[in-house]
Amino acid sequence: MAHWLQVLVQTPAHSQIAGPLSYQSECALSPGTLVRVPLGKREMLGIVWDAPTDDSLPVIAPDKTKAITAALDAIAPLSAHWRELVSFAASYYQRSAGEVALAALPPQLRDLSSTQLARRLKRKAGQVKPEELQAPNATKSVAPTAEQTRAIAQFDTKDGPFLLFGATGSGKTEVYLHCVEQLLAREPQAQAMVMVPEINLTPQLEARFVERFAPLYGADAVVSLHSGLTNPQRLKSWLAAHSGEARIVLGTRMAVFASMPALRLIVVDEEHDPSYKQQEGARYSARDLAVYRGRLEGAKVVLGSATPSLESWHHSRPAEEGGRYLRLLMPSRIGDGSALPRVRRVDMNHQPKKTVFSPPLLNALRERVARGEQSMVFLNRRGYAPVLGCSECDWKSECPHCSAFRVFHKIDRTLRCHHCGLTERVPRHCPSCGNPDIQPLGRGTEHLEEHLAELLADVRRPGSANEQHPDGQPVRIARIDADSTRLKGALQSQLAQVHAGEVDVLVGTQMIAKGHDFRRITLVAAVNPDSALFSSDFRAPERLFSLLMQAAGRAGRDAGLGGQSEMWVQTFHPTHPLFEALKKHDYPAFAAQQLEEREQAGMPPFSFQALVRAEARTQEAAQAFLTIARETAAALETAQQQVTLYPAVPMSIQRIANVERAQMLIESGSRVALQRFLSDWSAILHDTRSQPACKGLIRWAVDVDPLAI
Ligand code: ADP
Ligand code: ZN
Ligand code: ZN
């Protein structure tokens, strides 16, 4: 007798097929089983899903129902918890469950047959040789400090979620290692997940976990899941996590969907990092889903940061004031002499116009070079100059396809659009008036590198008698940004040079400020950070503060060098509260000031937001789509309840690659009210697309809890 199955398949985000499809099967298969099913002319991977509890979902009439092609029953079904996580994420972020579920599985699962999979699973079994395992005492765990001990004790005795608020270098990673170690020793099946913002930038973390746990549980006990893996590697990690063989999964945001049957602990390191938010498809926040998943599965959750997101900071206020997370404090850095660097502000109002490096900063840089120490200079703008302009007429290097300027790259004398990629050789004459004098306006990292080479040309770093230049050698400057690291492996080799001491001054974008452990750097300088102070994006100050604190935390981590390390900030607003707080390394003061502003303005975390973005051939069509959807929404009961729909506006970069972009903000004081409204409104959004005024609409998407407004 045939059985009816509900099967989730990957459906286009806005197709009418939102729920599972019905298929027949010879035998009953439990929910979570992977299957292969026919859809149209194709065969697709699907997941047997729970029978719908909601009759509004379209179910294809049984007489038209096809049979599944195969069941991939070599793989255990995905758990009820996993399915619930997917369903929650789909409904919260307004996407189809099929899209979320299938995107969370390794791509290779789609291509392999059941037999191929069975073979792969067999090959894996028996890989860990028992003789490779060592006695538990073979690991070199360090004795925790008093602050670490206190944090660990709270972790052990309370439920969380926890916010581990610890200075850079306070030993947060050591706390994660310790908590994982205790868990794995106590429960023979238990699994832990550790998420980092960019695993490619932090191989150090992977090495620390492997070093600590491979001797205890075998080399396969630690696996990673991130987009840098090849498809076979990703499948291998995924299977190890899913089978329970991997005890620890390290990964980027995608890891939050890893199937882990015995998940007991989730760590989200650098929880403030914007890269935890997915920016396409289902725009989920891996940090927020981690907290949800922890509650769902009974796993403890630790969010860690030296500069928490204001959301997490707010959630971790005292319980009497409504806080839901428990704050664990580790204010001190490990080791003697590794105090946080001294912060020095240079008032650029007192410098000659167009100064790039103020004399005091330049002197400080020269001194470091002469002493053989390393410095890091960062500027969030790559290329040589953000704009090229004519000195005679008002021609500027606008991109013909975007509402943005093309950036001048001197290295290959090109003008490149950083939005659509259009690259052309720099014109010899002004394209508008023929004037040969076209000038770079403003500066990027390429310019900084060149300029520093001139300014430091006469400085000698210390030499030794047996070197070619006993009286010292010229300065070595390197640049790390998206341009210098385009080739595979380039970033790693450039970082290795810095670590090996082959670089005196490192110039770069925020790429160098984040996550890397540059122990020998004793000076960090932000040459032009002011634009974030007055940005239209209300989160810009928060991001700047965290970036500067992170950058400062990179400096002088080697004992002995810490005492003399400095963080320099060149600014036209030296008394801005952000810099005052930075000077004192006082995140709580900064957070209090920002939260007060946000509360007064009714902004997150005191309100909840969603954005609808529309892309179309014309700005009119993009806005028409949003405006009609907004007008139609007025009839909904849920739109009357604590929800504000703002008018449609062009996005800050209005046009990219000839596509016009517009957005509309929806705000509510209540997360529940916002969710109710969005779910009611979704059918209207789908239907609005076919309105005549929306002709030319290319795509639209909802972004719940958006990070960039
Ligand atoms: P964070 O993650 O907070 O930046 P880490 O965990 O990386 O800090 O610790 C900073 C440095 O201090 C690392 O080199 C680490 O090995 C060391 N460390 C951490 N905890 C201890 C400890 N209890 N005793 C000695 N060294 C420690
Ligand atoms: Zn001109
Ligand atoms: Zn462009």
C-alpha cells in the first residue's frame, strides 16, 4: 500500500509553492528522511517534512501525485529540532522553508546517489585509530585566571544565554575551550558548536581547537563548516556532524544550521560582527538563531565580545531591569605589561589643510620603524583615490551604470566601479572637455602606501653587524586589502610576512583590524575615521567604535611590548563622546550613551524593524511596488496594531548596474506585532508584483532585523 509523504524541495523564493509537496512512497518514511523526488522534468533532493498542521498550505491533489524516486536512507533522518529550527527561521525571515532547509544542506548531497552516499559513509567509519588517542592529561590546558574561573563557574551553574564581555586578550577563547572540554568529558555523546565571523581569517582558532581536542578525541572530532571548503570537504564535515562523530563543529554563520544530534553548547565569538547576518536569500542572523536554537535544544549559548552589539548588551542588562542574558565580565588582559594601548587623538583642525599624516603621528611612526617595531595604519577605502576629477570642467569619474563614482587604481591605471565591477583604463584627457589635467580627489589605501613610502624614505630600521647594511635598512611597507588579496592564498602569505617581522608598516582596510593576532605591532593608527560619526546609518558609530577597539586590541599583545603600545586617531572631532569613550577603553560608557540616543529616537533595540527592498528597471516601478503594497496593507487588521509603515524611498546607492533600488521601512515597538503583520502581508507582497504599475520590477525581498538601513 502506498504512503503519502510531505516533501520539502528547494523552491524559488517567491514561487507559489511555499509549503511541502505531496508524494507517494512504497514504504513509510519518517520526517527528516532525505529523498530524491521528481519535479517537472527534473529530479531533486527533498526532505520528508512533517504533515502540515495548517490547511492553508497548498497540497497537490493525491491523484496527480507522483512517487518519490529514492530514499537516501543511509543517512539518519534530520531531527525534529532541526526541522523546527528551519521552520522558525523560514517564518521569521519571511522565506520558504524549502529554500532555508535545502540551502542549509551541503550542495553535494544533491548530486550523490544513495549508493554513493552509503559508500562515503562506510569510508568514513573506522578512520579514527584508537592508538592515536592519548590520555586526557596529554593536553596542555592552562590554569584559568581568577576572572576566567569566575566566568566558568557562572557558566556551569546558570542556564544562560551568556554574554561574555571580555577585553581583547582577556582569555575568552580559553574560556570557550575550557567549557567545551568540560562538556565533552562529562557527556560522551555531547557536541559543541563554535562560530566565528570569518573562519578564513582565523585559522588560529581552528589550530587551537585541533591542538586541544585532537589528542583527546581523534583528528576527526573537530570539523569546520564554512564557504571556503570544497564541496566534498563540506559534505564530509556535515556528515561527521550529523552522525555525531564530530564532537566540535567550528564554522561561520552557515554552521548555525549544522545538523548535530547531541548539541549541548553553542559559542558565538565576536558576536557583534555584522557578518553573522546573511545578506541574501533568507537574511537570517546566525547569532539570533543560535540563541533560539539553544533554547530549542537545551544547549547553553555563550555570545562573546569585547564590544558587544548594542542589542546583546541591552539584553544582558540586569534581570531586574528586564535583561534576559547573563553578563560575564572579564575586563583584564592576560599577562603582565599587556595593558591596553594608550589612545592618542590628533586634532586635525590644527593641522595644515590636506594633511594626510599629521606630524606627531608621523614622528611616532618613524620612531617605531627606527626601533624595529611594527605599525598598522588603516583607512576604510581601497584604491588610490575614490574619485578622479577634471580641474577645468566638473567632470568626475562617475560610473555610467551606478549612482557612484569609479575608484582610481594607480597600480594598473584603471577606473573601477566597486559596485558593478566596470573597469576601464584611465582616460588621458578629460572625456568632457579634453583637458589633460585630471586629478585624484581624496585618498585610498594605495595612496597611503605610496605616500608613507615617501615620508619614511629616510628612516632606517636597526641593522646588525652581519647584515649588508650595518647602519640600518630601508623601511618595508605592505598593504592588505581586497585588491592585494584577490588571489587565492595571497592573504595568508601576506599575513605570514607580517607575523615573521618582514613588514614594518602595514597599511590596509578594516580587513587588518579584525581578528588577526598581530603580537608585534605596537602602534595602530586610524587616519580618517570621521565619516562614520555623521553617517545616515544609525549603526555606523557602533561599528566604528568596535572596529577601533578591536584594532587597539591587536596592538602590543606580546608581553614586554604592551607598555609602549599606542592607538592613534586623527579626527576633526576629538571631543566626540565616541573618542572620549575609546580613550578610556570604556565600552559600557559608549554603549550607555548610544542606547540613550536610540531610546529617545525609538530605534533598535527599543524598536523592531524590517525593510522591504525592491529592484526594478525604473525607480518609479521599484517605488510603485512598495507604495501599492503599503496602501494595500492598510486594510489589514495587523497593520493597525503598533506597526508603522514608512513611505518608499530610493536606497542610498540608488542605482547599481543599471538596476534602480528602493526600500521601505516597517517599524514596531513589539517584535510579535511586527511578525504578525509581516506574515499577514506576505500574500499582498506576492500579489502586488503583477500590478501594471510594477512592470519592470526585477526582484524584491524582506529583510527582518536589517543591519544596514
Ligand atoms: P581573547 O579570545 O579574549 O582575545 P585569548 O583566549 O586568545 O583571548 O587569550 C589571549 C592570550 O592569553 C592567548 O595567547 C592565550 O593562550 C593566553 N591565555 C589565556 N588564558 C590564559 C591563562 N589562564 N593563563 C595563561 N595564558 C592564558
Ligand atoms: Zn574637463
Ligand atoms: Zn558601476
